[in-house]
Amino acid sequence: MGQLNYFLGIEVARSKHGISLCQRKYALEILEDTGFLGAKPSRFPTEQNITLTQEDGDLLEDASQYRRLVGNLICLTITRVDLAYTVHILSQFMDKPRQPYLEAAHKVLRYIKHAPGQ
């Protein structure tokens, strides 16, 4: 089958110093699928002191969009530990997603845009 180069969204590179794992291509695919490839980058994955509760904002008409986005972000946390806390918080609201949660997820996308290969 040959050497492993790309598997489940993870790029694998070998060198004499070891193996390097990266999800840059997967991050760019998420940005392209969501239309955030041309978005303004952000230096932080979330707003400081943001609080999300079950009652904030209006319910989303199409919850599948939010669920798919958060699912993709969960897969991205394999190599992007800097996203783990924020994505964990967003994943708590997958049963009844609301507009503020989607806006917070969009902030994460703008953060990924800042450094997709981190």
C-alpha cells in the first residue's frame, strides 16, 4: 500500500528526526466548506469572558449545520489542542443549538483561518 501520507484528515510527514502530524489540509477544507476561507482572521478562538447558556438567543432553524461544524471541529482537536476547550464548550449545546453558539463557532473558524497549519 505504500507509505502513509494522509489518513482521516491527518497529514503524515516522515523525516530523519521522526514523524510529523498536521491537519492543515483538513482545516482548510473546513474553512472552504463553511465559506470562511476568505474571512477575516482572529487571534483568539473565543471572546474573553463569554458565557453561553441554554436560554441565550434564538434556536437555529437548521441544527444540522451547527452539529456538522462542531463535529468537524472535534476531529480537528486531534492535533489542535488549542481548540479543545472552546470546542468542548460548543459541543455541550448540540441538542438545541442557538444563534450565539453558531456565532462562537464562527469565531473559532476565524481563529483557524489565522493559522490553519498550527
